[in-house]
Amino acid sequence: MHQNLALRMRPQNLEQIVGQAHLVGPGKVLRRMVDAGKLFSMILYGPPGIGKTSIASALAGSTGQVFRTFNATTDTKQRMKEIAEEARFSGSLVLLLDEIHRLNKDKQDFFLPLLESGQLTIIGATTENPYYSINPAIRSRLQIFELKPLTTDEMKVGIQAAIKDSKRGFDFPVHLTSEALTFLSQASNGDLRAAYNTLELAALSTPKDDDGQVQLDLEILQECLQSSHLTLDKDGDAHYDLLSALQKSIRGSDVDASLHYGARLIKGGDLDSLARRLTVIAYEDIGLANPQAQLHTVTALEAATRIGLPEARILLANVIIDLALSPKSNSAYMAMNQALTDLEKLGSLPIPDHLRSGVRTNTTKQTYLYPHDYPDKWVDQPYLPPQLRNRSYYQPNQTGRYEQALAARKDWIDHQRQT
């Protein structure tokens, strides 16, 4: 099967990596790992198309280790078993774990023993900030490195490498004018993969001249850049990049950008994943600031799934606009993450006796006080285990009226406890 240019140009060693000198340059941390012949599990995070997969591939190639990929969102349990069996057989396997921030507990429990035994070296890749988005159970076991967007000069190096490399690049001569090179380097916004896709589209769709060369000028590159940005592979990185861009645009309350990325996803035709991501956004980013938007989202997306595309685009537009312009709160999301972090650190603490069910023979247990028997349906009594007695997970935002009311109720309860 023919591989596209971006895959063919994927580095096989550190010397072929474009940019990221702060990690792979002489004396830098990833270079020292390779020189020592020892890789450590890590998380690479940064914008799309700047070399996360490339670095993972190059690290594996430089150390001679077997390299495999796994997507935390789309790959199956059968794929996990195949990787585990190969890791046990080879004794050492490097796994690029894409979308690592979406690794659920079942997959974590599967991979962690292999990680801790040393049979598996995980290189996690994500566009999300791992300090906020990745489960502490995984994050605490991996080193974290941030990748930087490629500069225009670095983009030029990567593009020219594809033109000059007859083995990995093109098997026919390609000439790019200086204006076209500068345009492609700047217009791709530091995304080398996007630049390769545009360059390949231009080279393959332009007839050769009498000398068998393909001549690419500024006009051709401008036309091909627009066309390539409309393409979508729902099983590839570009699809997840679009979903990520949609969520971040809605989170940032940019309704026009949200509609733009929503339109590109609708054009790709994958209604199911778009509906799933919008549902997550409604609860993660809008949250308690506007619970009504969550009900609207769920109802509209159920109807959109029944109707199907192209008509579903009308319902999707309503949802996207509503979510983008809604007040935002991630207080519930953060509260649960903090509760899970304590659970990971402290384990399952004993439940206070007065909250447990059934008859107890423990004569020292405190009698449970029934809140409905008291004014305001509240009575002061402990609920958390003693080790967590002073924890306050939920920190209300004040962006929406509903959560303002929740904050007022919480303030009243906190005041009652202190008096």
C-alpha cells in the first residue's frame, strides 16, 4: 500500500528530526537517552503536526527497539493483547500511545503492569496539557516533555528535505520557487504534516515539464493548501486534531472558529464522533454554569443521530453556537479529578460507621442524623473519612446563575459548620 509523504518522511533516527532542538540537540535530554541506549517512558505534548510521533519513531529507531502505535480512543482490546504478547516475546517494545489523555481505566490497568515490568516503554502523545488532562496514575509514571511549534525556518528545512530525498520523498524531480516555499512554510502554521500533505497534493496533481520535472509556484501551492485542508481521514491524526480544535474553540467562546471546525467535521461525515465530543464538551467545559445547555445538547444530538446528515447539520449548528456562547465552568470536572487523585494516593478509606448500612455491633459508632428532620434540611455531621475531613473538592465558578446559586448554598453550609 502506498504511504503518503508524511509517513515516508517520518524520521528513523534523531538526526532526521526537524526542530525540537531543546530535546534532541547535543547534550539535551532525549539525545542523552539515546546515547546511553536507555529509553524512559514519557509524555510528549504540543500542537498537532510538530513531531510527537516522529520523535517516538526516531527514539525507537536510534536504540534499535521494536516500535508500535496504539490510539487510546479507537484501538481495541484485541490490539492491546497483541501488543502485550509482542512485548513479552521481545522483552522490550516502544509503544507510541496516541491520545493518551483519553486512556480509560480498563486500558490503564492493562498497560501499567507491562510498563512497570520494563517490557513496555510508553511514549504518550497528546495535544492536551498533561498536567490537567491525564490521569495521575499514568502521569506519575512518565516523564513529561513539551514540544514547541516549528519556526518558519525549521519548516523550510523539513519541506526541502522531502524535495531532496529521492528515497523517502519523491521519485521524480520537484522544484519549488522561493515564494512558494516561504508561503507553504508560513501558511502551515508550524504543522509539518500539513505542509507535507499540501506539497504531495501539489506535486502529484501538477503535470511534469519536458525535462520530467514538476514545477511548483506560489499559485499552485495556494490552491492546493486550501484543498488539502478540506480532506479528512476519520481514522487518522487530522480527525482528532479537528475534534481537539473544535473543543478548544468552544471552550474559548469563539463561535466562528467553532462553526468552522464543526463544518470541517460535518464535511468528513463522521456524525458519531462529533456527537460524542459535543456531549463531552457540554459537561466538561460548560458544566454547572449552564446545565440547560447540556439538556439541549443531548436532546439535539439524539435527534441529529436519528435524522442523519446532511440535515443534521442544522441541529449541530444550534448546539455548537449554544455551547460556544454559553458561560463556562469546569468546576465539576476539576472536582472529580481531585477526588480521584486522593483516591489514587490514599486508597479506599474506611467509611465512617454512621454512614454504613445495616446493624453494627460497634457500640462507639455515631448515630446517623437524618437531615430532613432539621431546619433547612441540613444538620452538621461528618461525612468524609477522617483523613479527608478538611478537603474541599468543589470550587464553584461564578460564570452562570445556576452555579452562583450552588455557590451561595455551599457558602451557607460552610458558614454553618464554622459557627
